[in-house]
Amino acid sequence: MKQSKRLLCVLLALIMLLSCFTVGVSAYKTNYTTCSYSSVKKPVFTKEQAASAVLDYLDDEVLAGLDVNFDFSEMSLHVHIYSLDSLFDTVRSISRHALYDLLSLGDIKNLDLGIPKNTSIRRRSDTMSDLEVLGYLLQWLQLNADPLYKWVDNSFSLGIIKAAWNPKKKIPMLNDLHGYINEMVYKALIDSTGTGFAVGGAYDNLDYIVNDFFNNRLVKFVCDKMAKADGSNAVADFLGLEKNADGTLKNYVKFVDLLPSLKTSIGPSIDFTKVKTYDFIEALFSALIDDIVVKYAGNLILDALKIKPDDTTADTSYINIAITLFVTNETMGLPEDASQDELIAKFLESKGVENPTAPKPIDKINVTLQYILKEGLTKYIYFKDDGNGGKYLTLEPGFVSQLSGYVKTLLPIVGSFWKDAPEITDEQSKALETMNDEQTFAFLVKFLLEALVDDVEFSDNCNSIRELATFTLIDILKDLYPNAEFEDLMAKKDENGNYIGSQYNPDGDWCLDLVGALVDYYLVGEFGMQTVNSDPTKITFSAELNAAFDFFLTKYSKLFNLGSAANGTDVWAKVYYSVNQVIPLTNILYGVENNKDGLREIVMDKLLNAILDFDINTVLSLIGRRASTPKLTATLDKPLTQIITNLLARAINGLFQLPHYETAGTTDNAAQVGLIIPYSYTKLDQVITVVNSDGVNNGTGLKNTVKQLLASLGNITGPGSLCDTSLDLLAELLGVLDLKSYDYVTVDYNNNHPAGSTYSISELKTIYDELALAGNEGLHYYDDNYEYFHMVDFAPWAYLAFKQRLREAGNILNQYEQAKIGKELFPTSADVTFSCYALMKYKDLLIGNQTYKSTYQLEKVLRKIGTVKNEDNLNADGTKKYTDRTWNAFWNAYQFANKVMTEYNEKVATGTVMDYRQSKINTARRQLSKAYHSLKNYIGLADYSQLDAQIDRVANLFPPSTYTDASVQAVVKAYNEGRKLDRDYDSDSQKLVDNYYKRLYDAIEKLENVATIEFYNSGSTAFNQNIDYRYGYAIGFDDTFWNDTAKETYGGADFFSDYFSSEYGYSGDGDICLKATKHGPGTGSKLQIVEDPYGEYTVKNEFTLIMFGDVNGDGKIDGQDAVILKAYASLMLDPDLIADYTKYAGDLNFDGNIGNSDVKSVESAGVHRETINQAPSECIGKFTSFIDLANAAK
């Protein structure tokens, strides 16, 4: 990117370059080191500041670096170019020289020199602003498009000046600009050193370079980017590719070798100058399914379901559901009444799965994925020919109903495997059975929204997507516009359940007006747009769309060629011309006209309204292959290189107000030569070729591009032009103004943060936890210390900017945690300090930009409910009106709502209402409304006996250390979830309680034993050997353990397993091997249970050997151990550097410390005056229980 920008700047300078005479003055510079800020704290620059920034860059970074400094003896002048003023001064001096008409100055004589000769047009002039100078500069470049464009191929003649300053030597890239650009791309994509690049060779072609990169180097490029600091690489591991120690790929991998199916559909390599893009996309999608999804997704799915790939007894009922969605008894040739088991077995048998009645899960999931993606789906979702050479995606009739049936089956049981899924009661399950397809999917959408979206109340009485959208948007808007009345404007239903009258009628397009109000809130709040209507209930979608485009086009319109639409009122014409200048959507998506009406049809009819009407086929029909016509080639029927060049042509030509789409004019050569980038290009290399001569594009090329660009400068200058309305934006796009350096908080930090003052990672963590509301974890919304801090409390721009800084701080904290385990580099102190400062600054900004407060919506709900007492839940006979769960939720919400009203009124009375949180008021309203609507007539409680029995069972399980970590954690998680489950669920929520029971039961049943040692504890070596299961320590061994005598008796180290099994114990899961410390077979050695000790050496489990009193690990208790313990007790050793097992072996009186008593015991043992007990009762039979782990995990 930097190289490309540098090249463009050099070209711009060369276009202006003439032999020059310097006038020794400094250029005048307008101050743009500071800027003003908009109401939403965005940097704002004037045209004058932008002009100065552009000209400063031209002076300081381009002209001053061209090394134009020589003596022009024929005219007795010293030429030194370093600024625009010096350039113009010299042009004037040369043109006024007495010998000017006599000297041979080549193309200089063909230049219009009027502007440089005008001495008022200088940056140093007191009567001329930088903005005016820039305008004259652009005008001068336009006037001299011919011959300045000759600089591109170094054919601009300098006449006799060439003897003093030869551009072929000073700027050699101009001798072969095409080769120079290719070499830059080559270095960027293929070889940063440029080794092997040869002008005129295969790589002297931009298309070849791009093809080579994609075909041969893309896989390594992407994988290398995924390498972590610790040498891990998840992508490489997933694909099974060999890595270097730093995580990068060891070898290059061809793209078609990664996706071998492409070899059949496309060929051994992909030539993007020839293959049609649609064909490539189609082949790529198919290859991804065959070579990636089918090959790798099976293991990922089984891992998510916690199923072992080879466990033939595992529950694979979810895979069965997927199979029966696409496979029927009829397709398998089975009787209509055949069971599901018969169907599954028959299907698996037809796919060649071994043992189809009890298959391995990995075999089952792989053939299922392959069938569904390659055969099953195509029966129901397929491309249909339109009879005109095109095709579009469609659904088989009845497929939606079939999906609907599975939704009805799955939703009631989804809680059994998705813990956080919203509860579906028996009543809702029964209602699901009678719903039509649209009602079912509306219910599904509501179900997913409730699971994934917080702080919104979703109505239970929605029979369509459109109705659900309307109710949901109204609830959201109540929070954003707490004084506005949306709800009362909602259409009412007649006796037949049909909506009639009023503004917000879900049966029409009115919910789109609610979208308009929502969009208006964000555009006004974040970008400072003027609101469409001060009453949000009167905002319409069409008015908001017009206002939004007018707002953005005020600044950005001159980047597009809107033609006659620029001054019109047709918003879709503006949208069409601006969008299509960037990407031709109406010529890519299927089934719409390639005009403004087509774009309106895409947005309104085929997306928004089709989604709201649950018209899936209309949405899918946008995906297809448009048929090309004699007048217009469908975009995706072109090779990718042609699409790229066309997009480049659209953007550049449109920017300079030239036709920006292919149908704007004829495609003959004359018309293409008149464009900056022709639409007739089909290859990337044609863009950078100096002059094309391939017949179709004769006369085009980089040289002509520069000529037409210079000739078109008049289109972006003058009143109302790009340079007049958006010069600051242009400066930003060119990189002359770096907005990051003008960021409001960055500037404040640079100006006000004391030099050398830093913040620590712990300080960042403290303020992050405060602002991320970490203290709310485990609290209820009505608890006194629950914190409220939401976008509705502050100006949206401030809150959204704050959230961005909060995410950045979270990333830094996560990076720090990953760095501690070697997976990332530690964040710099500067990054930590700035992040901490930014959070504090934004906290101040938020407090200074709080929104108005209103309890209008909350008061409405309270008025509707009236005064309530807790005893109102009782009937006259003492029985309960409502279930405990729903009444308790309502009573808590009611009390909280009244508490909020009291607090709010107190704030009003004291004049401090701005310190109150609107989000707290909104929560009170939402929770009260939801609880009120959820009150349920009393029924008995659910049966918790099975769940409680499993909870009690956990206390009696064997120690967790006897099971695998993963299976233990599953039990701990399910146990904690079960015991935390509220005990006031009603009998119609029995399924939810049963799901918790089943999760805990399954977790216990799936506990996996780990290999362990069975000790004999008999014979001459018996010291009551045992395992302290709290830490995995093996105890009961003295200094006779594997000593020289034992080694000699049993034949040496290779026979340790025989020694151990004879003297101490055995394991039925493998041989017991010893991994001694570097000092000997003492404390810290590992007793390992090994499978195949002389081959793969697979360690199935290991225990750390402890010999009490031996702290240096040599297997002896002597003076060396006493010295170490004494040093530790005297605080001469850092406790953090001493292994836990060493401290364990040295704490002989088990008081939790190593002191004089322990030291004396070791000293006595070392001279055989004392025997240290190697099997103390304090360590035998001790273990951490499941209950201990569960309590620690709370």
C-alpha cells in the first residue's frame, strides 16, 4: 500500500516537473495540526486546512525528494526544486529569459505557462490562499494534459536540459514503468527480495503474478498469518498441514491440492483471466463441501456433541434426526411402516458403512454430511433454469412444511442439549402442534431472539414475522424514545383477529416506519444528522431513507457520478447510481432490471417485504446466474480479472464525473480511449501497460489513463465540485490527513497525559471491570448494588465510541492473559497506558453527555396494574391465584418499579435527575410489563425428586482424580447447574427440570476412569503406599526405593516395571515406569503408567513420587536436604520458585509451613537418629471431592 501511494505521488510530481530555477523562500503553510470537532467529536477540517495539507505533502514528501539540483550553464542558472513555489518561479524565470526562444527545450515549449508566470499564484503570497493555489495547480495540470502525460514512458522531451538532468538516470523506473509496477507486486506477493524477477519473463505480467500467488502461495500466506507466538497454528492443525517451529507452514501447498475437486471442475490450475467467475464460485462452493466440510466437519460436530468418534454405544439421535430430514422409507425402498432404526440402518448400509446397525459415530456423521450436502439438499434446494440461459435458487414445494414439522419436534426438546435455551412450556408445545408454517417460524424467530437478545420483551401473541417485527420494534423504541407513544398507535384487531386502521398495522408496511424511527435514532445520535421529525411516531421509512442519503451525499456525493439524479428527489435513483458505481448489484443479483427500479425491487420487494412475509423463495431467487445479452454481459459471466478492472473503471471514471458503468456509451475503441480506465479491459496487466496494442484496446493504457485523468481535472474543480465540497475527505482518502492522529481522545492524551506516567495492567483491569459492569455477575436486576450503564443513558456517539475503547481494553487484557501462557506477546506499556487513559476519558465524556430522563412508559404500566399487595396472590379460601414462580417474578418487578419511581422523584426534587439512569427506568418498565403478562394461574410445582437424587449421588462418587478431567468437569458443571436451579418451577415446566436431571445423570454415567496403581501394601517394602488424591502424589517410599541394590537385583533401569510390580503394586492399564529427577529416584520423580513403553511410550497417567524429608530429589534424606529446608525457612529462597511437591515433602508436621521443627527432623534422620514416617495418616485417604470442586467453581 505504501509503495503504491509513493508511486502515485511520484507520478503526480513528474507530471508537473519542468527544469526549474529556485527562489530561496519558504512556502507559507496553513495550520492544520489542530482541528475542530463536530457535535459527535469527529475531526472537522476546513477546505483551507485540507488544501494546505495536500500542498505540504506535495512540497515536503514529493518535490523536495526528487533530487532536482543542477547548474543550467546555457542560461547561467542554478536549478534546485524543492517546492511548488520554486517550480512556478523557475518556470516564470526560464520563460522570461532572453535566450528562451533560441534554446531547444523540447516539450517544455508546448506547455501553457500562464499560471506559473502569474507571480500572485504562490503559496507565500499574502493575497492567495492555499486553497486558491491548489485550484490553479489543478487547472494548470488540466491545461497541460498533453504533453505532461508523456512522462509516463519518459518520452517527455527536456531538450538541452537533459544534458544537466536526465530523468532516465534520475528516475529509472520511468524507463519501464510497467516492469517496475510488476516488480513491486511481485515483491509484495511472491518474494520480498525480488530474487528471480526478470523483466520480460513470466513474472513481468500482473495477471501471471496474481494467478501464481493464488494457485501456489495463498494457502501458505493465510496459514502463516494464523501462526501464534507460541508456535501453534489452529488452521494448519485443522487442515493437517506440516508446520515449522514458529507455526508457519513448512511447505507451499497448491490451492487445488487443498481442494482437489477443483482439478476436475476447473483444471490443474486456475486462470482468472479465462474462467468465468460464476463457474469458479460454483466449483469452489462444491469443492469446499467435498474437500473441507465433509472431510473435517464431522469431527468438529462430534466434538461439539461430546461424542467420541469411535464410540459405537454413543447417543447419536441428533444425527438420526438430520438423516430422516432428507431420507425417507420410500427413498430407501422400505415399507411405509418401517421403523426409524430400520431406515437409518438401511441408509448407512447403502453408503457402505461398516456395521450399519452399530456404526462408529465418525462414519455415520461423515456419510450423513456428504449425502445431505451433495444429494439430500439438492432435492429440496436447487437452481431452476429460467429458459433463457439463466437459473435461480428455489425451494421444492413442501420443503418449508417439512422443516416446520421438524421445528415443532425439536423445539420442545431443545432444552435437553441447550442449557440456556428459553423455556417452552407444555402449553406452548401443544400450541406449536396446530401452528401453520409462518406461525411456526415466527415462534422459532421469537425463541432465538429471546435466547440471544437481552433487554427486549417479545410478544407471545405473534402469528407472523411481520407482526413479531412490529411488536419487537415498538418495545425497543419505548426504550429509545421513552416519551413517545408508539403502543397506543398500534392497530387493533376486530372480532375475527384482523388488524384494522391506525398507523402501525403489522399487516402492511408500517413496521418499516418503525425501522425508520430506529435508524433515525442512530443517525442523529451517532453521526449528528438532523432528525426527520421531532415526533418519532411520524417518521416514515421513505422519509428516513431520503434524509439518510441526503445527509451522507452532502459530504460524499461528489465521489459518485449521480448524473441528473444529483439534483432530483428520486432517492432510488441516487441509491442506484452511487451503489452501482462501486458494485453493479443489479447486474449481479438475479431477476431484477439493471436500473434504479431493479435496486428498489431488491431492497423493498425481494428482501425486506419478502422476509417480513416469510416468502423464502423470493429471497432465494436473488441468488442465481443472470443470462448475458448482446447488449450487456452479466457481471459474473466475466473472468475475475475483468470484473476487477471494470470495478476500478467504475470507481475512477465516476469519481471524475465520467460514465461509470458499461452501458453508458458505446464500447468502440474511440469511446474507451476517452475514459480514464476503459471498460474493454479484461486483464489486470492492461491497466499498467503503458500503451496497449492488442487490437481491441489500441491507444489505451497507463499513458492514456494519465492523460485522460489530467484532462478530467476540471470535472472535480469549481463551485459545487469534489474539491469544493469534499476536499477534506479527498485529503483523508489520499492519506494526507491521518484521522487517527486527530482522534479526540488521542489528542487529549498527547496534550494532557504527563510524560513518563504509566498505568499498569492491574489498573486497566480495575477500570475495565468497573465499566464492563463485572460487578453485576450473579446479581438480580433489582439488587441494590446492581449497576446500570447503557447507551440510552448517554449520547449514542459517546457510548458507541466508549464501547469500542472498552473492546480494545478487553483485547489487551486477553492478550496479556494469553502472553502469560506463551500464546501471545505481552502488550506494551504504552498500549496499556493509553487504553486505561481512554477509558477514563470516555467515562468523563459519557457523564458529560447524558440523555434526558422519562418515566412516562413506566408510569403507564404502573397505572394499568394499579396498587398491588403481596397477599393479592391469595383467593378468599387461602389458595393461590398464580404460580409461585410467576407471582414472585411479578412482585419483585412491582417493588422494583415503585422503588425506581421513588428514587426518580427524589432526584427531581433535588435537581439531580441527570444523575439517574434511564436504563434503570427502562428495565423497571420492561421487567414489570413482562412479569405482568407472564402471570400464570396456579398449578402444582414440578417434581424435583429425580434431580435431587442425582445431586445427592454426586457426594458418594469416587474421588475426581480417578476420572478424566473432561468428564469430571462435565459432572461439576451439571451438578452446579442442577443445585442452582430455582425450586419454584411449575408442573408444566417439568421438561425443563427433567433436562437438568438428564444432564447430570448423563454426566455421571459418562465418567471415564483413568489408569491408576493398585498397591499391595505387604511384604518387606510395605509402608502403606498410597496416593494422596488431592494432589496426585504417590507416598510410602523410603530410601530403599530403587536404590543400587534393587537395580542390581532386577537387572537395571529397563526392568523397573518388574521391580515395582514385584515389590509395590501394579496397573492393569500398562507398565509402570519411572522418570527420575536429575538427582535420582526421589521426590519429584514421576511414576508413569505407560502403554507400549518400548515403542510409542503413551503415558496414560502419572503420579509425583514423594519421599518425606527428601527435598532435592536424590532419594536420600541427608544434610543436603536440611540445608535446603533451612534456607527456605530463613526466607533465603523465593517460595514461588520452589515446586509444590518439594514444599509438601518438607512439611513434616503438616502445619502448612516449613520451620525449625521440620529442619531438625531431617537433620536427625540424616544421621539415623530419627525415622521419618513415609505414610502419615494426614496424607492417606485424602482427596478433593466433587463437592469441593463444585464449591470452588461457583
